[in-house]
Amino acid sequence: MSDWPRPRPGRLLLLLFFLLAACSRPGVTPTPPLPTSAVIDTPAGNAATVTPFVLPPTFTPPPPPAVPSPPAPAGVTPTATLGADVDFAEKVVEFRYTIPALGLDRRVEANRAGRIDIVDETTGLVAVLRNQGPIIEQFRLGFGGLSLPPLPEDCPGCVAFSYELVDSGESGEGWLQDPVLLASVENYTAANLGPHFPAGSVFGLRRNANAFNAAHSLAVTADGQLWRWLATDAEVAAPVAVDSEPALAAALAALPALPLADLQGEYLVDCPVVPLEVLYLAPAGEGEGGANSRTIRLICPAFSLPASLLPLYLAADGALAPLLAQAAQEGLEPPPLALPLDTMLDYQRVDGAHLTMQLSGQVVATDPAGSIYTTTLPVSQVISLTTRLAETNRLVRGVTAYTAGELPNILLVRGPLAMLEAAWRDLAPADIRPILVELDALLDEIIGLSEAEPIPPEPTPTATATP
């Protein structure tokens, strides 16, 4: 049984409003990182410069038809609805969210005009949202009656929270422990200001919440400290040495060689139940907005991530796995990926045969009857094949033909800077045919089609590797 207090209905509704922002699919081209102390003024209906919080439609039924007011007696002047002295700039709600260990300090202030200012007190970044009346009402419902225990002494990882509801006269400060409010506040501020990573971070990854995991983050600072935390953590764990994750330490060693200027700002493919992710790369640890830093948005990295980012992303994913395993609910597992995350090449042939090559050299082949074979190839051979295919310039970026499934032959290749694709019905593009001859020969050899009479395979036999 959890020790957390049972969330009030208002807080659950607040979570719904906040987390729906994480499920939205961005469709606009991102702008460059904003300078310190920038102000983003967002009129109603316009997208914010930073990742916007999109107000979802509510399910509130329409009000009943208005009853006509009786006519005023002769000689009586009706009274105005609002007093002339109403100060629409007056603050009605304010809350502040702080985690000293991470250097996180964000404040939200709402006024009577429906304007919300979301301020990063550390960087000076401000997002301004207008016509936010429904969201302000959710703040009132979510924070009403909230009681906060005192912060423990000497606890820099504890989440400090304060709030004020002007109209009801309620206020409070202390240690925020309610997982619903923790997730809501973290998501709302991150959706509008972007994710927070500790000062001096050279690498960061944040994933939005989905049906299987709370939002979570990872960061590595220039002094080799590795931070990992969940949005629902009431206390963020102290960092560990990044060397405790050898794969991540090795991938970070290659970070300065990444072609940051050639990378896109977004790699987005719409996949079911896959959250928006943000990658932060700053080899010099100079902070967001620096000349040598890059912030990249991802959706469905298995189908979108370029090969140049794959080793680093795989290492970060592995470093996050223990954190997510501890927080996972029993029996609630995400579905398997349609394409393994480390796939470098995926080839579907008209006869139903299928070949997948992974960055590790693992190769999985399926014959037309559906029997599965596995083998390994030298990593250099996998890289050589994918590089040669990318260099033909006959593959197009994206996975649209794969998703449509209308053509019988489909080839996906993870190129250095983007996912690439070719699809055809009868004849492949001329420039890739010589390489396809090699792929077909390899596929036929693995599944036994090149032999006169192959022995019927077991359900999942393993072929002998042929380097």
C-alpha cells in the first residue's frame, strides 16, 4: 500500500490538464534556443516560441439556456456587472517549484486577466500565456486545501514548493510529496520553458510521461556527475560518477566529434504511445543557447534517430533502465517496439522474407513462412552497408512508405544524419541495385534459400555466422 495521500479529485483533474500537453504532437518547426532573460509573449491561439502548453478541450456540458431577466421598473437603471475598480493585473494565483540540488527554480504567476507568466528564476527565461482562465481555475482546484510538511534539514534533493491563492486566502510552503502534483507541476513548467538540466550539463535527455512511465530525465555534467530522476520523485537522488555506466561514459567521449551543426532540430515520427523526448548536447558545458550546444526534439527514436546519435542515445536509455524498472507498476509493460531501437537496416522483400541488422552486428532474418533465424556480422560490415546505401543519395528521408505499407519491397537505412527509406514494386532504384544483390544473397544464405534442400528449421533456429 502506498504511503502517498490519496489525491483529491481536483488534483487528478489538474494532472489531466497538465499531462495532455505531453501527449500532443508538435507540428511546427522549432525556433533556435532563446537567450537568457528572453520573454515569450503568447497571445491566445498562437504557438509559443518555446514548446507551448496546448489547452485541451474540456468535457464540460454547455450551460442551460439563460432565463430572461424580468424588466426593470420604470425609472430604474440596471447596475453594471463588474465594478470599474477591478484590477485585472492583480495576481490571483502564484506557485514556486524548486529543487536546489538540480539548480531548478521555476515560478508561475496568474492574474485576473487570464494571463500566466512562467518564469525560470535561474536562467531568466519567461513564457507568457494569455486567455488562460480555465487553467487558472484548475490551479485553484488543484492547490486548494493543500497541506505541505516542513522540508527536512539538509535535503538539497527535496522538492520545495510554495503557493498562494489570493481569493481564498490560502497559502503554504514546504516539501511537495504528492506524486500527482509533482508530475503536474514538472510537466507544466517543462512544456512551457523546456526541460531543466543542471548547470554545466554536457548531455541531457528528458522524456514526457506516457501510459507506462512518469516523465523522467538524465543529465551528465562536465565534471562527470550523472543525474537521474523521475518527475514524481519527492527527493532527487544524489548523482553518481558517469564511469559507473561504462557505455554512457564511452559514448560521451565521442560527443565533441558529433556534427552538431548538421543535425536537425527535430526527428519526429508519429508512433503509438511514444512520448516526446528532448536531447540536449553541449560538449563544452556552456549552457543552452551557446554556440556549441544543440537541443533536439524526438518522437519515436527507433524510426527517426540518425546513426550519429544512436550510440549516445542507446547508452542513455540503458542508464535510465534501472530507474524505470524500480518505478514500474507490476504487470504494466510497454508493448515491444515494431523496430528494435538499435536497428541500422531493415529490408522487407516481396516474397515475404525480412532482414534486420543492428548496430551490435546482430542480424535477424525471417523466411517467407515466418521462421526466424539469427546470426551476427562484424560491426564494420553493417556500417559499411548502411554508409554505402546512404551515399547513393537515392534514399529519401523519413519512413512514410514503411508506414503506408502499400509497396512490397521496403528498405530502411539509418543514415548518419537521418533515417532513410526506399520502396518499390518491381524494380529498385538503379543506384542501389548492386548493394541489394549483396543483401539478397545474405538473406537467402541465412534462411537457406541458397541451398538445394534446407533442413526444416526449428521455430527459432540459429544460423552460423558468415563474416
